[in-house]
Amino acid sequence: MTQQTVSRRAFVGGMGAGALAITVVGITPQAAFADAKMLADAVKKAIGDKTPEQGKITIDAPQIAENGSTVPLSIEVESPMTADNYVKAVHLFADKNPAAEVATLRFTPANGQARASVRVRLAQTQNVVAVAEMSDGKIYQTQAAVKVTIGGCGG
């Protein structure tokens, strides 16, 4: 039995070609953008069958984003953030992105405030939906419309 020697250059080149093939195959069959059903399914996956209430969440988002590749968002949830009453998580969704789920932010009473700033990629003009899970089991939801002038996800 003979042993073959493969140079590092050949190995890395082969791995790059394989990764490219996997990426192209992985992208091609997916749906182009989320729709109302995909958004509802993503929210249900995050919170189960609970019905969200309006209020307690503030989304600070630009009305017009010049570039969808990096849209700044600030999220704040009214909460005393005590051991008995705090925000467990805030889930962010975008209703027209290729995948509806954008981010999940987790909190504990040690945070002191349920506030965070993130940058997200938005494929086109759409709604950003924030869903907050509270320690007492309540769910709150709100949304903000963001007009994207240059698509961030290839749109």
C-alpha cells in the first residue's frame, strides 16, 4: 500500500472549491423572501401558542435606511428588571428577509435595563417586529416600518 502526499496548496484549493459548491447548492433551493406565514411560524417557534399583547416595547429604527446592509436598531422594554419581574428575551424578526428571524437578545435582572442596540441586514422595505418574553410568562409585541433604498440581502 502506497501513501499519497497532498500539498497544502492542493488541499486548501480543494476545500475552497468544495465550500463554494456547498454554498451554491445551499442557496439555490431556498425561498427568496419570508412571507406572512413564515413570519408567523418564526414567532410561534420563539414563543409557542402564547398571544402577544401590545405595549412595553420601543423600537428606535430609521424611517429610511439608505443601505439595508447595516440598519441600526435600538430596542427597549419597560421593566423594573428585578429578580421577580424582568425581561427574559427579545426576539427580532423581519417580515421580508430571506429568513424571518433576525436576532434574539437575552436578558437577566443583572442587566439593570432591557435595552440593546444592534445592526441588522434588511433585504428590502419591510417591518421589523420585536417580541419580548417576560419572566411572568407575558409576551409583548410591536413593530416598526423601515424603508430600505438599497437592498442589504441582494435586493
